[in-house]
Amino acid sequence: MRKTQQTQGKRSKARGPRFRLPSQRYTAEEVAALIKACGDDTLGLRLAAMVMLLYRTGLRISECLALTPRDLDLPRGLLHVGFGKRRKERTCGIGPDCIPHLERWLTARARLGMTSEQPIFCRVRPATGAKISTAAIRQALPALAKKAGLVGRVHAHGFRVTCASGMAESNTPLLDISSQLGHSRASITDIYLRKVAPDRLAAVMRAHVEGAKPAQAPGMSEADVQRIAQAVAALGTKISS
């Protein structure tokens, strides 16, 4: 009897198919609204710097929260990720419009007495310098979106999606996107982009169709093709009548 009850208990805890919400990406106007809603107080400066860093690097939220000031090379527009997925290290580029937000937060952070060994995005109320939890960010971003007047879902991974799809749409080589995102293989990036950037596929097909020309047999001139097309159209008119 006990074994049966234990077995039933285990079965009841079995997971069903995992449901994933559609990938979300944000426009430049939406990101600007989020930054404006952050405000100019200490918490606002920290949140604005974090949003811009996620938006302009495509970092995973866990990677972002693990960064320290020593990982930044702002003059060169680079950062070092030492705790990536499966603990793989890499170097990422930083969008230049993100750097002023980082510099403002780092200045405010230094006034609070934080050191270079503590996380960049550390706790400030109370000012312990401890690492922020991902759960806190999951709460902060929807609240920020509501304050900014945005209707859609705002979450940390959405900024990664936005960065990746934006790079793809600007014709960035696949290997460069893969390196920025920290994927182990370019094939993973290819699959990832097909999921998060469907608009790019639609644009590719539009360009393909609009740029395609009717097949032309060897030795046929453009005038021959037009005459054949007119004859086919005339035949179609006779048949329909």
C-alpha cells in the first residue's frame, strides 16, 4: 500500500509539456520609454544601466548580474563574461549608446562606497553591495513597463531577443552573432534566429520574390518572352469567353 501511494505521488508530480510564451522583442521607442521611466534616483540609474546593457549586449540575465567593474573595458567598448552558460568565458561588444548609462551608474555606485570586487548591479537599499537576484529583476521589469505605459510583456530575455534579431537584420555575420550571444556553435545561433526573428525570414522571401525574374530559355530574347506572354494571355481570354 505504501509503495502504491508513493508511486501515485511521484506520478502526480510528473511534468507535462513545457509551455513557452512567444519570443518578445522591443522597438527603440519602447526601450526609450523604459529608460525614461527609470528616473534619476539611485535605483533608477541602476535599472537604466541594466536595461541598456541587456539591450546592447544580448547578455543572459545571470551573466549580467554576475559582472563586476573589472569585467568592463569601456574605452574599447568591451566586457568580459566569466560566468557564461556552462561556465564558458567570452568577450562581448557594448553598444556605444549604453556606455553613458553605465558611467552614470558606476559614478553613483562609487559614491555609495561599493568596490570593484562587488557586482556592478549590487543591492543599494540596504547598501550591502550584495548580488541582486534574478527574481528581483523579474518583478522590477514588469513594474517598469507599467510605469512606462507599455502593454506587452517585458522581461530580461526579451532584450537578448531584440539584440540578436537586430544584429541579424543589419546583416551581421552569423559567427559574430554567435560569439556575442555565447552560443557554443553557429548552428545553434541559426536555429535561435529562426525562432526569434521570423520577420527577417519574411523579408528574405519578399526580396526573393520581388527580385526573381521569369525563367528564360537559352537563345531567347526579352522580346520573345514578351510575345509568348502576350500569346498566353490572349489564349486565356479566348478560353474564358
